[in-house]
Amino acid sequence: MSETSLIFSAQEYRDRIARLQTAMALEGLDALLLSTPADIFYTTGFLTRFWESPARPWFVVVPQAGDPVAVIPTIGAELMGRCWIPQVRTWDAPDPRDDGVSLLAGTLADMVPENGRIGLPMGLETHLRMPLGDFETLRSHLAPRVLTDATASVQRVREIKSEAEITKIRTSCEIAARAFDRVPEFAQAGQPLDAVFRDFQIALLSEGADWVSYVAGGAGADGYGDVISPAGPDPLHVGDVLMLDTGAVREGYFCDFDRNWAIGSASDCARRAHRALWQATEEVMATLRPGHRACDVHEMLCAGLRRHGATPSGGRLGHGLGVTLTEWPSFTPLDTTPLRAGMVLTLEPGCKTRDGRILVHEENIVLRENGVELLSPRAPAELPEILG
Amino acid sequence: MSETSLIFSAQEYRDRIARLQTAMALEGLDALLLSTPADIFYTTGFLTRFWESPARPWFVVVPQAGDPVAVIPTIGAELMGRCWIPQVRTWDAPDPRDDGVSLLAGTLADMVPENGRIGLPMGLETHLRMPLGDFETLRSHLAPRVLTDATASVQRVREIKSEAEITKIRTSCEIAARAFDRVPEFAQAGQPLDAVFRDFQIALLSEGADWVSYVAGGAGADGYGDVISPAGPDPLHVGDVLMLDTGAVREGYFCDFDRNWAIGSASDCARRAHRALWQATEEVMATLRPGHRACDVHEMLCAGLRRHGATPSGGRLGHGLGVTLTEWPSFTPLDTTPLRAGMVLTLEPGCKTRDGRILVHEENIVLRENGVELLSPRAPAELPEILG
């Protein structure tokens, strides 16, 4: 066990808090209440897989000025004590009488005047990680203080990554790239898909992932039907296209990209689809600039696919990336979020092949003032073949 | 890709829904609204790692009679279509104008009369996995229908496992046990703890885990300071006690148990502590019966530790186990939940050794009418030594 558990310098966290406090001031917020693993890791550096247990709520409160306060179960006191924030208040959770509610209410009441406003994320792509009944109790304890939406304050800050964060994401991408390079070693015709998924996770760990939060994929002739199913025992066949997609984690930061392979020689259909996906991505990477909106990327990818003879498969065609597998904005026709330098994003076009089958392709990038910098080592232009 | 994606027979899910509907009738609920991965997997068999993306909410609605209805993002339609439930309603998520709220409200409004009651889990160890703002919109759409707490309805049903579920948990325990047996191969003095964590995850996958949702642990002379930290690069030293704890997943079901090793010869202090933990667990396994309460287990474990000369370390000393790493009830002094046959539980005593260090021990059991059946192959009575 290390003496500290910071991932980044304390200054990195102070800068984040200062940016949050600037956003809070613009929204007239006296405090910000955070409850999810991502928001708590972002503000404190508190990194643990213990979130897997839904038993206990955890909170960080960011005041208008000064350092945040952690209000957490006692079991986390040792680890949070090694993070940078000086104030950690604890209770013995789970407590069926009062699971941290009065401790949290007291913390907020001390910080926020009775006519004050407390923000918490309530909008798209958020949720509150505490019992709803306890939230209602909290709200009545805090009245007449107003609890209001702070989604934008959090998202506009978190979506711009520091250079230190970009370095972490690049490292996760490099780990995944090395594991993808090893896929031909274990993804032969005849191998059950679930064994391929296991071997891929083993490769990710061997190459340096701390843990593997996400692996998905699919396999089928000229494409796959969906991209979120767990693997079954069906073997790979000659003629299949295999896709593997991963969110591997190193020091709390995700990559999120995929790769495709033909099992045996690639069919013309699969080869053309892969080429169109690759070209559409290439063109967006050449033209994307700060000032484009999220919906523009969707349109650019769809137009590129059509220009290269492919039919877009619909759905979201990319998103933000960082301390969760997917972050906002979303590359859909409806998301008008302006893209800014420092955003880490995925480009994720998909196209239809035949019979409800699709091919998907994904890269991870950081948007710079002068254009796109690739974080995932670029996929090959031609669909690679695993010839056995 | 398989044609169906059921994990269990359709009858297993029908039985679960019937039990939920009985509980709902007792509480006077016209519908039950579920939103978490665990509740949705439990009712439908929908198993995916895509929950790792926080972008989209997902819902299952259980009516007073008849089959549940899934209200989910289009990206899940293919996989949910291979599950047992006939009605799947979809929308293109994420949609910043209306992210499934009106589709969900319409589904509930058709099912529940205006004077009716809709239950959702709002209590201890629950949360609502949808944006809070959308929940408030949903509630106003559905008024005058009442949204009320249904925690007990869900927990009293889910906490009793079917034989098919117990078989799945036993399988996950057996996978972890085989991986624990291989720890001496890679946990030698001088090995960095983070490398040990990676190798342990690789062993879990090699032995058949579909994925590894949780690994934690610690190492130090005569014990460790906390049990939820990620591993750092510090090497194991002769004289350390190493603990590894895992929630490995096979077909959606978790194990959750740990093992300890002395690196080199065990100290008397560590040996005594391990023996006390093992004996206290042994005695509870010999005496626990349906009718005991959760708090009785806490008391029995503490009394056993003291009888064997050890000082309990405080906190929760075990909990339910199944489709999440931890489920209710909690073995704390405050949880009075009656224990019933069919509950799968962890026994997890911890004791202080010295200088704020602790040793912990954990087994997984199922409570039967006539006593305890072990699911995790029993830890050795004596602290095993890794002699290099």
C-alpha cells in the first residue's frame, strides 16, 4: 500500500475544483453535490473497484470556495485519507436508520445559506447514486435551500481533459492496441467466441490494464447483429467477421475502441464495408475542428459513409471518453454541444452490410486547436485476415 | 451469437415474476418500475456489459398480472428480443428532448389506473438509474398516480435464490477457488502487488470467469490497513500477509470471497488471527439456521472472534450475494432482516492485528432448512505459506 493514492498531483485536482467553482459561480450555485464513481474520482482521485457493491452511498460536496468535503462510509476513510482533500466525514454504512443522510445534510447546511442553491447532476447521461427515499429526506432537511440541476457545470468542466488526463487515456489506448495485435494468436476458426473474449481480456491484462471494465463484440458472415451481447459458445467460422471492442482501464482512465478481422479470406462485402468505415473516419479526422458541433460529426460520418457506398447503421456514432467508458457529448443528429479543444472523443461509424448485419469501427481522438490527434493507434485501412 | 439469450429457462423468469407479483399484491402495487442492471437481468435475463456506459437509461415494468414490458434504447432491442419477454418498446437514446420518458410514462399510464400505485426501489442499498430530472417529469406525467417505495417487494423476492441460481453461484465460487489455488505460482516475495492483482485476474479468466467485476486485496506485515484500495507497485515482502478478494462473474452470477497467504513463514500474530477468523466462521456455519436475524450473525461472529482471542475489526461482517457483488441483508448490529432458507450469504469476519492493521476472511454459503451449505470450497484452517 502506498502512502498516497493520487494518480495526479494535488494541483491537478485543485485546478479541476477551481474550474468547477467558476462554472458554479456562473450558475449561482453555493455548493455542488456529487455521488457517482466518476465524479468522486474526478474531484478527489479516490479510485476503487468497491463501487461494484451497491450497498453504500458516497458523497463529495464542492463549496463555492475552498476544498471539497468527502462524506463517505467508514470503510473508505483509509483510502480517502490518502487522497488530497483534507476533510473526510464518515459514518458506519449501511445504517438502516440514517445512511449518511443527516451527516450529508449537516455538511450542506453549514456550507449553504437558507436562501442558497445546491446543484447536482439531474440531466441527460446522469443519475443520482443514493436511495431516492433518502434524497427526498435530504431535500426536506435542507429546505428552503433549493436543489437544482448542475449537469452543465459538471459536463462542461469534465469534458475538457488536461494534458495529464490525455496521457492516461493514450496509455490505455496503447495497452488495448497491443492486445488487439495479439488477437490472431487466439481467434482462429473453430474457437468458441466466449473463449476468444476470455483470451482477449487476458491479453489486455498482460499488456498492462489494471482491469477490464468492458469487452463486447460479435462475429458472423459479413457482419454481426448486435454489438452489446456477451459471447456464447458458438465457434468462429471461416467467412465470419469478428469484432472486439474494449474499455480497458489503467489508473482510472478508459480507452474505448474496436477492431475487426476476417476469419479466413475477407468477402468483398466485408472488405468494402470496412474500407468505407475507415475512409469516413479518415475524412472526419482530417477536417474536424473546434467549433464543429456534436451533430456535425454525426452528419460528416454519415455523409462519408454514403460517399464511399455504405449505408449508415443508425444510432450514436461516437461520444466523449475519459473516466467512464462513454461520456457526453453524443454524436447524434440531436446533440448540438459545441466541440472544444481538449475534448477526448470516439469516432464510431457503423454501416449495414446485409440481413440486419452491421460492421462498426472506432477510434479515439483528442481534439486540438488545429485539428485531431489520434490516441488509438490507427486501424489498418484494409480488413485484416486471420488465415489460421 | 446464439438464437436465445436466456441463462435460465423461461419458466425460471415466470416464477420470479409470479413471486414479485405476489409481493406487489400484498403492498397494493399496480406496477413495479425497475431500472438497475441487477433488477433488469433478474426479471428478463438481459445480460450485457453495456451497463458500463452511463449514457442511456433502461427500464422494465412489471404489471400486477401478465408479462413484464421492457422500455429500452434501440441498441438493446436485438439482445432483449432474444430474452423471454414478448413486449419490448424502444427509443433512439440518448435523446436530449425526451430520453424515453414519454414512452415509459405511456407504458405505465396504460397499465395503472389514475388512482393506482407504482412501486420502485427507493430504500437502503438501492438507487434509481435514470436522470433525476427525468424522474420528476415522469412523476408529473403520471399524476395523480402515486410513486411509492417497493424496496421490500424486490428484496424479499430476490434474496431467496432458486436451485438454478444457487448452481450458478456455486460455479462462480469454484472458478475463483481454482484461481486462488494458483496464487502461490505468481505471488512470490518481490512481486509488485499490482502484478499479483493482474495475474490473479488472468487466473480467474483462465479458470472460466466470463469477466472479473471485482478484485481487491492488501498486503502488509501481520495484516493490511484497508481492503478496498487498488494495488500499487510496491513489492510483496517476506513477513507480509497477502489477501486477495474477488467477485468473479459467470453467466451473470457473482462469487465474493477472499483468501490469505503468508509470504514466507507466518508470524504467530498472523497465524493466530487467521485461526480465530476460521474458527468463528466454522462455528457460525455449524449453528446458523433460518429464523436467525442478520444482526444475530454479526453478534455470533463477534462473540466467536472474542472467544478465540481476537478483536473484531468492526463494520459489516457479511451480506447477501447473487446478481450483484453484495446484496442485502447486511450482517451489522442494526439489520434485523430474518434469514430464510434459500438465501445465499457471505460470512466475512475481520479482526484487528496491530497498528490499525486487520485480517479478513470470507466464505459463501447458502442457508438451507437444516443449516448451512458451503458454496466456496473451504479455506484451510491454518494460514497457508508461500515459501518461494
